[in-house]
Amino acid sequence: VQLQAFGGGLVQAGGSLRLSCASSGRTFSSYTMGWFRQAPGKEREFVAAISGSGVSKYYADSEKGRFTISRDNAKNTVYLRMNSLKPEDTAAYYCAATARRTYYSDRSYDYWGQGTLVTVSS
């Protein structure tokens, strides 16, 4: 599975962005897809995850109500819609795929995209 994330950029506080992550391969729908982020000098942290079917969605507490994860299995793509962005959301955002049940730990994910940088100015 190869993943490619894109859609990052510079946005003002309060603005929105939609990240996309495109996957190669024919088994995309069998993977739980997750988004993680890593700010400079900080550890990588869980942002959101979505089950293979798209029915179950999980969010970090700090993102609930602001971020929405979705997927289109026909397009082998997962999305992260980010609203009401804050300067503390500035980070490199990574998409990842796992066949395991533990969605919130980066150690559960076997495949990673290259990251896309989101910068939120105040």
C-alpha cells in the first residue's frame, strides 16, 4: 500500500483546509485509515481515524467538532476536513493505514504517507 497525502498549506486562524490521502492497491477498503500530525519538537499524535467501511469514525478530543474524516473507497482516498483552524494545529499531517483494531496508536499502522504541512497563522 502506497499513500500520498496532499492539500496542506498556509491558512489564517479560523480558516479551513481539506487534506486528501490517495492510496494505491486494490484493498483500500480493508484498512482503517488514520490521520496523525507532528508539530516541530513534539511527538506525533493521533488526529482521527475511519474504519474500512467508513461507518466508524474516531477523533482526538481536541479535534472533535472541528475536524471531519471521511473516505471514498471507490477513489481509494481518505479526507480530513479541518475547520476553525488554530495556530496550534500547525504541523505536518500524515495519513496511515492499518489492518489492526488499535486505531489511536501510530505503532499500529503499517503504511504511511509522506506528510503534508499545514501552517496556521494567527
